[in-house]
Amino acid sequence: MTTTSALSVPLPARSAQARVARRKAVLSWVGIHSLAIAAALFFLLPFVFVFLTSVMSDRQALTSQLWPAEWHWGNYARVWHTPGFLTWWRNTLLYAAAGTALTLLSSLPVAYALAKFRFRGRNTALMAVISMMMLPPQVTVIPMYLVWAKQFHLTGTLWPLIIPMAFGDAFSIFLLRQFLMTIPGEYLEAARMDGCGELRTLLKVVLPMARPAIAAVALFQFFYCWNDYFGPQIYASENPGAWTLSYGLESFKGAHHTDWNLTMAATLLVMAPVITIFFFAQKAFIEGVTLTGVKG
């Protein structure tokens, strides 16, 4: 009956329906891509404005002109050779690299234990980790500053920001734990039957399978350290030799408040490493963020 009714539809009517469906598909494609292009331009145009301003002359940067009359690429060299700029770069790299490494080393074992071990108080420990995510850093900044200043005398350095990362990060633990929950327990049982201890199982089995989540956590932590302004302002503001790029950029803007071309050039030099890293690691980053929410 279905075949007979389908064959009974006239051929011109079916071709008209196909043309209407094709037209709707084309219009839908055009509409979706138009919105995507508009959104891309919305996010891209501020970067274009910053770049064009960074290669203008000192005088033109103070005008309303949007296109450079002459391309002054030397603005980047002037910023790069500004006294203290290389020091800010070195401090930021130290802070971001050490902070990311310590966070991964301290958070991964805790996340593995919360995801795969069965012990009394596991849910309580997980709730404690989640509650730490809800605690604003401004609540603990005064007592922590007093500890680092009075007991350890480490103010004026970045160590009060780096050392705590060796004791785990609540957000990183939670993100890794969510991903490790998706790893089938059969893999771990097979490794244990082959004689692997928990540490070896973590290194040989869990670590390779958790690369997307580890990449996501590493990028989150690296970006946080690279862009951190609050921490260096609290602990390192009294020592210019310990400033990071985020805090030094504020000082640079104050010293060159009329040289908008140099300020924009400095801003691009600060953003360039983050944009480059995300461009090359975006696949692993997006995959890790997506898969961490598969299973709770």
C-alpha cells in the first residue's frame, strides 16, 4: 500500500517538493553561515583595531583615523626593549609553567583517587573539593598574606602564588575527576592483574587515556597564571623585579598613557603567546572540556 501510494504521486509534484526542500536547505545554510560570520567579525574586529593602532605613528594614534598612513613596525621593537619588559616575560613564563606543572602533578592523583577508589568519606571529600571552588579568593587573601609575609617572608616574590599549586587546585581536581569517571574500570583491573600497582596503573594506563582532560586542565591553568593580575598585585607589587606581564602592562600603560600605539603593541605582545598556544591546542582543549561532562 505504501509503495503504491508513493508511486501514485505525479513526477512533477515530487520534483517541486525536492526543489522546495533544496531551497530551504540553501537558505538555512546561508542564514547559519551569515550569523557565524557576523559573530566572528564581532570578536575579530577589536583585535584588528588593536593591531592597526599598534603600527601607527605616535601622532596618528591620537586621531580618529582607523588605517595607518605609514606602517611603523618598529613600535614592537620599542616595546620589547623597554626596561623591565623582558623581566616581566621571564617572571610570567616561570609563574605559568611552574604553576601548570605543579597543578597537574598534585591534582591528577587526587582526581584518580576520587574517581576510581572506594573508601569511606569519598563523597565528603568530593563535596569539600567542590566547596573550595565556591570560595572566593578575596576571602582568604588577608590571612594568607599574613602567613607568607610574617612566617615565611616571601612577599615581593611570586613564590606565594606558585607554592600553593603544589597542593592541588579544586577546579582542576573536579575536571579531571569527571573525565576519569568515563574510563572503564576493566582497563584498571587488567593492569592490576598484570601486577601493576596503583602508581604504575596511573602512569601507564590512566595517564595516556586522560590526555584530552590533562590538556584542557593545563591550558586552563596556564591561561589563568598568564593573565593573573590580582595575585602579583598582592604579593609582588613592592618589587618591580618580580612583576608579571599582566601587572607590568598596567605600569607600562601609565607611563605611556598618550602613546596608544605603544600600548596596543605591548598588549599584542602579551596576548600573542596565549593566542598561539590555543590555536595549536584547541582540538585537545575542546575535546577535553567536552568529554569531562559525559559522566558524573
